[in-house]
Amino acid sequence: MPFKAAKAAIAKKLDPTFEDLEDQLEIWGKKRWAQKLRLKQHEWRGHQPYDLPPAVKTWIRFASKLNVMVQQELYLQARQELLFEELDRSPWAAEDIVDKQQEIKEKLRRFPGAIWREERNVYFCMLEIEDGPLKRAFRAHHRDKDWHLSKWAREDCAGMGGCCGRACGCCTRPRNDKRSNLIGHCSSMCLCCEKARGFSFVYLREPGKDPLCKIPIRILGPSVVKQYANTHVWGL
């Protein structure tokens, strides 16, 4: 048996032992060591260390879309509040303002169901990740409520003009108190970013569509893919 195949077979056979060791390292507070051990096992199994399997790439796509949806919903709710204030100030323009409110109300009706479905898409993508060290690394990393705040992710957000480049702290807390489990970095629908840049985008053809959507992972260079893998899986 070739050396690489033999190493992969041994790594799989010893998987329960490695998993016990990972758990013990986490109990000792050595979470980073546990993640490094999972990454090393992933390599021993014949995988490139930072290649992302299709299920993880799909998870990232769905999770990014869900993050946009949450910010779109909040954006529309804020716009609706502004229209109520405008109605108080300008009752003579009531007909036009009410028409705008009704348009926003119709758009907002789509969001609870769309967000509910996207949350389940994200969950099912996680289930589709093959059992093994990469999946254990993914799940361990996401147990940390601040998993998304890696140095690279914050620099990327700031470079795109997001709130990580300011002191507001929007990316460190839930955008919507009613959806406190959903966190993420800025999209074009971030209200704080819109205020900072001084203009808004044409938006909301449908929930989850972002005019500033990033380049698909499949055509990114290896150094950026490595950072995506570290941010979403390994946390190293």
C-alpha cells in the first residue's frame, strides 16, 4: 500500500482516539491545539489543508445570504419608521408616504418565511459535511459566539467599507434583537455603513440579494481561500 494511502487508512482507524484527545484538549482550555490536531488529521487523510469541500462552500453561500436577509429586514424596518416620522411632519404628503409604507410593508412580509427557510438551508448544509476531523473543527469553531471575528474577517469587512473599520461595533453583536442568534459582517444593507458612505444602493429585488455580493469562492486565489477556510472552519 502506498505511504499516503496507508497514512490515510491509519488516520481513519485512529479517529475515535483522536476525537477523545481533541475533547480532552478542549477541557484543558487548549482549543487551538485541538483545532490544529483536527487540521493535521485532515491532511493525513489526503486532503489539502485549506481546500474546502462543496458542503462547506455551500454553507458559506447560504450563511452569507442569511446575513444579508437579516440586514435587509432591519433596513426596511428602519425606512418604515422614517416614513412614520415624515408623515407626522408632512401630513399634506400623506398619500405618497402611505403608498411608500405599503410598498415596504409588502416587502417585509416576505422576510419571516424567507429567513426561516434560509436558516434551515444553513443547518442542512452543516449536516451534509462529511463526518470526520473537518466537521468536528467546523462545529467546535462555531460554538464560539465570536467565531466570525477573526483578524482577517475584520480587515476584510473594514476594507469593504464595513463597520469593522469604525468604532460602532455593529459586527460584534446581533443586528436585530429578535434574531439574536444571527450575526455577521456588513452588507450593502447595513444602516450604519449607509450613513457613513453618504448614499444608498438600489436594493431588494428579492431577499438575500446584495448588490455588493463578493466574488464566488471557486474563483478566488489560494491565499484568500485559505483565509476563508480559517475564518469558517479552523479558526487558526
